Amino acid sequence: MRSLTVCAAFEEEELNRLAEIVQLQRVDAHQTIFSEGDSAMNLFNVTAGTVKLYKLLPDGRRQITGFLFSGDFLGLSVNDRYAYSAETVAVTSICRFPRRQMELLLDEFPKLQRRLFSMASNELAAAQDQMLLLGRKTAREKIASFLLGLSQRAVRRGQRENPVQVPMSRSDIADFLGLTTETVSRTFTQLKANGIIRLLEGGKVQIADRRTILEIAEGG
Amino acid sequence: MRSLTVCAAFEEEELNRLAEIVQLQRVDAHQTIFSEGDSAMNLFNVTAGTVKLYKLLPDGRRQITGFLFSGDFLGLSVNDRYAYSAETVAVTSICRFPRRQMELLLDEFPKLQRRLFSMASNELAAAQDQMLLLGRKTAREKIASFLLGLSQRAVRRGQRENPVQVPMSRSDIADFLGLTTETVSRTFTQLKANGIIRLLEGGKVQIADRRTILEIAEGG
DNA sequence: CGTCCCCCTTGATGCACATCAAGGCATCTG
DNA sequence: CAGATGCCTTGATGTGCATCAAGGGGGACG
């Protein structure tokens, strides 16, 4: 029960009911949680670690549609199938909610439903930002936006905004931003050379010049 | 009241209550419905015509995040501000729901909330498809996907799937697909030359070879 | 402790699409 | 009806990022 308090931001009464149906599990890095097209049996909540969501084209081209961190939900589905695949980036802990039982709870607690809806709305807004990024930003702007985004989300989770933790590989970043690993690498190098960022140990990135990176991100 | 039946797919009891707060209005082509950042006073439902949603970068670069047709909703907001701008593509009829009153109704009719949630989920799935398109598809694949998407949505609205109605300009298509008008135009010309589509009067496009265009869209 | 492997970086080259430019055609307007 | 205007198409050229290629460094493991 106690451990459940880490299970996202729910309220007292809801928590008790959620506790009855939830299952907490730890997942190693680079493990598939579910695949696109799988029957959507569960809803998940990340409580620690990092998860990536992605879609594939038949020839293997990949688009990562989002990274999830502590507090984020995944598994919302359309007509009972997952619309994307989910894989851990690092060691991760997730809460698993059987979908059927979750739906019953939603009927019982409209507030809960409301919260989920508001989360979906936020995701939708994020998705639109990402479309703007993918369709209209340059490589440099994409990387700047990406770093800022990570930083801002870290703050919302109560972590430090700088240096930014970047737990995913260059290849994952590339597939998230619609670039190649080489371009991602070159762009990092270039931002470093400009004194805008510093690459630290353990996948951390120090934002040395926040103002400039903000300008770059917005197309300045 | 009668005219309200065109206001999307709601149920008897809900409809009566919705009728009290709704306002139907007709809007000319190329009119702004609301702008990104505006205080989100209303929720809208398109009952006829076409609307585009878009986001801008400070230097004017534009990404259209979606086109809306009869039955589609717009105006979901995060922290009371619209996350994008909305503009009519052609003459359009929309239902307007004051947001405050809509929220009260949502509390009263959980089913209504459920329906909105499911719509948001669908939009989210569509947004992820669009990310895949923007990040990883070629111009040819983008155009093929775009035409198929329009065709499929037309079917869902009960219209004919072929020829496809394409009410938006080349420039709008370009900003939706992350291309330029020139590339859109050239790609149409090329698909026409290959005998895969035919360009008809009045912005209609005949899909001559559905199988091939499907293959192209999925990266075949 | 050496070797393998993966990830990252850097360099050289190529190409898909952008940019720049111009002309056609339909619609609008005084 | 002449001129203006907006949208589309087509051609010539440019370029940002992809592709191809190779080497370096760190962690895993025998």
C-alpha cells in the first residue's frame, strides 16, 4: 500500500480502490512493455525510470512519439489495441492497471476520469508541439527544443532543471526528432563548440546559455 | 432545436441540455475562429465545412496540426488557453459551447465526458500517425498518406471515398505535411504521371490505383 | 587483461527537397 | 475589358541533412 503513494497523483479514496487492482513491477532496460497492435489489456503508470513509445514503418524506419518519465501514463488505446509500442530506455518501475477494472473505477470516480482526460489533453498539446518541431524546425532547433523540454519536465517532477539528465541514446533522440544519429551527434558537438551546452559524464547535459538555447528552440 | 441534430452524435437527454447552451454559427472561408494563446472560452463542433488548426513559429513558419470536418471537435485546452489557432478553410458551420457550462454538463453526464475522452484518445492516435509521417516519410509517402487519410475520413462521415474532396490549398497541404507548395505540386504531378491519381475539377482527386497508393503510403 | 561490441563522433560525398524564379490560368475589380 | 491578384505549376539551382565510411572509447565478459 505504502508503495502505492508513488503511483502518481491520486487521491485518498481513489488510491484505496486503485491499490486493489494495481500491480507494481520492475522492468530492466531495453525491454518491450507492449507492442503496437497488441490487445490493450492494461493501463500503465511510470513510477521510476524512462520509457519510449514508438511506431514503425514496415521497412524498419522508426518514429519515437514520446518519452515517459515518473508520473506519466501509457496505454490509452483506440478500439482495444495499442496504437504504438512501448519499451524501457533504462531500468523502470511501472504500475499496471487491468483495463477492464480500470474502466469500472472510472465509472465510479468521475474525478478520476476527469484527471485522465486532462492528461490526455496535455499529451495532445505536447503532440502538436512535436508536430511543429518535426515539420518545421531545423536540426539545431530540434535539439535545442528537445533539451529544453527534458529540462522543463524534470522540473515538473521536482528534479533539477540543470544539468539535464539525458538517459536515451543518440539513436533514440534521432528517431524522436526525425533526424539521424550522425546529425544529432554533430549538432550536440556544434552547440558545445558554441559554448551553449556542455556534455557531462553519465549522459548529463549542462545548459550553459539558457537564453540562447531558448531563442534557438523558438526559431530565433 | 431541429438544427441541433446535426450537432454531432449525442444522445437524447444530453442533446436537450446541450441545446440550451449551444450556439450555431456560420463562418465564411479564411476566417479565424480563435488564435493560439486566446483564453479558451468555448468548445466547438464542426457541423459542415472544413477547419484547419495550426501553430506558428515567430518567424512565420507554420505547421498545420490537423484539418477538421463535420463531426470533429475543437477547442480542448490546457490551462484555459488554446494551444493552437483555428481558421476556416471553406465556408463552415460550427456549434459553439461555452466552456464553463459545458464543464457543468460533463459533471452531470459522465457518458458525455466519456465520449469526449474517447475522441481525445482518437486524436492522440492520429497525432502519433502524423508524427511518424512528419519525421520519417518521404514527400511521395506523405502525399499518398494524406490522400488516403482524407478518403477514409470522408467514408466515416458517410461521403464517397473516391474521388477525394481536397478543399484546402497546396500551401495548406504543404504546411500540414512539412513540405513546400512546390514539392506538393510536383508530387501530385508525378503521381498523376504514374497513373496513380487523376486531378479533377473543383479540387477533387481521383484515386486511380488504390492498391499502389496504399503501398506508397506505408513506405512500400 | 585482452577482446569484443556498442555507441558515439567525425569526415567525405550524395541527394531529396528547399529556394529562387517565372509563367499560366482563373477570378476579381474598377 | 484591362489590369491586378492569388494559386498552381514548372524549371534551374542551392543546401541541410542523409548516407556511406571509418575510427575511438568505454563497459562487459571470458
